[in-house]
Amino acid sequence: MNSISSNISGREVATELLTVTVAVPTRDRPAQLERCLRALRELEFQRFELLVANNGLGEEIIKELCSEFGARYLRVDNPGLNIARNRAALACTSDVVAYLDDDAVVEPGWLPSLLLDFKDPKVMAVTGRVDPIRTDTEAARISALFMSSLADPARRVVLDKECDDWFARANFGGVGIGCNMALRRSAWTTWGGFDARLDRGAAIAGWGEHFAFFELIDQGFRVVHTPASAVQHGEPESLEQVRSAYLRDLRAVSAYMAMLFAEFPQHRRALWDFCMARFRKSPRPWRSRVEAPRRLVPRWRSLLALISGPFRYAALRIKKGTRKHPRT
């Protein structure tokens, strides 16, 4: 494991040495993973351990890519992005775990910029800017509109419990997204880790990183969004894929709201205020007001997706109960 010195390209990263693992969860996308690993090899700063957590099939080809790019291979048998994220963190001993989606492409100065804010011991997670990898098709342009809910992705954000509207901002996209983020490894000693019920491959197919940000801030820590750390993120190739993702996200967000309502009664007022503001289309200074160029799906399909979410959470609650620690 290599260390990060207190000065990189003239920028101070930390007063003490930090060790870093770059973790890339992957599932059945070897071409995208190869592109991601190739971009990591071109980083200006190379002092990190690279770990690939394979959550899908094609084990041999993923192992070959790991060998080619000097990555440690980790097999994760149970499906779910959050499960892979937890396994990756628990498999390393570095000070910081930086996460990338397998279809993300880092910019050359990505990693040092992502680590700057860990100088503050209260900062437990940092996110970076996410740009579309392409905008030359209608599907890519529409998807890019919904990539980030931040009103100004180029603006630095420091979020803790002293900030106005922190509950809504942490839970609903006001501090960045998970395809470009880093967490302090010590978080797993006091925090339950990423909730296995959430995000891709789970019953509630999203909001995994947002729930993590909420829990960490609720424990008294800070989460920072730094636009200086940038990646490009893959886009769907067809409008049908955009529609499918849109409906999936509607089901996920209503299921997630049901989960917050049921499991965090102390925050029900804040959740209600956010829901009412969305219903009235009241602007929030931190949230973008993006309108798709045309209706993606019939209104009845959108309503059906929203209504189905709480039922999905209820079924999950009956089957699996509430929060479980990733070690169990």
C-alpha cells in the first residue's frame, strides 16, 4: 500500500499520511470496466491500491483485466451494489476508500482533489462532480438532465447538521452522487455501512449513497461535495433504457421515502416538508429544476411506479426486517 504525501502537485492533501484504495464494483460490464481501469492508469497521481469487486458473471475475463491493470480481485457472491461496496471496504485496510462505478471515466486530477477535505476529521465522505460521457444522442441528452439534482454541480458544498434543510439535501441529492465518492474507512467501525436493501441489485434499486450520507451526518459528521474532482459517467444507449431507468427510479424513491417514514420517526416532519415542497413544485435553492424535453412515459405509468414503491418497501420489511450491519 502506497501513501499520499502532504503535498501533491503543489496542493496540500493532509497533514499526515493517508493510504487509499480505489474500489470499483462491477457487474457484467467488462468493456466498461476496461475503459474505467484504463483511465485510472492514466491518472497523474498513482499512489493507491486498486480493487475490483465482481458482483456478476464473467469471472475469468474480470480476473484477466485485474491482472492487466494491477488490480486486486474480490469476488462478491451476493448481488447488490451496496453489498459490493461494503465488501470492498471490509477487504481493505486503507484510510480512505474511493468508489467509482464501472462505467465511469476519471479525469487526470481526480484523486487528489477528492482527498483534500479529509484534512478535517469531521468529514466522513466526499463526493465529486459527475459529467456525462456523451451528449450526442437524444437518450444521452435526456439522461444527462437527471444525472445530478444539485442546482450548481460546480459549487462546493459542505453539509452537516448545522445546515438548513440538511435532511432533504443528504437524502435527495443535495451533496452529490455515488459514482464519484470517497469515505473514511474508519466509518465502518461505528456506522452500519451501506444498507444492503438499497441500490442496484437490491429490492429498492437506488438511494444507497444518499442514505449513507444521511446516516453519517445524523451521527454528527460532515459530507463534502468538491467539483474539482471530476469523472465522466456512462449514458444509456436508447430511449427505452432511459424510460426503464426513469420508472425504476420513481419506484425506488417512493419506496425509500416509505422506509425513511417508517424507520426514522424523528425526521418525519422534515420528510413531510420535502414531499409537500415537491408536490407544490416549490423551488429549493440547492436543487436543480430540470424539465425533460418531452414526457418520457404516460402519466399513468409514472403514478403506478410511485404507488408501487411503498408496497415494495412493505414486502421487504416483512421479509427482511430493518437495518442490518454489513458484517452479519
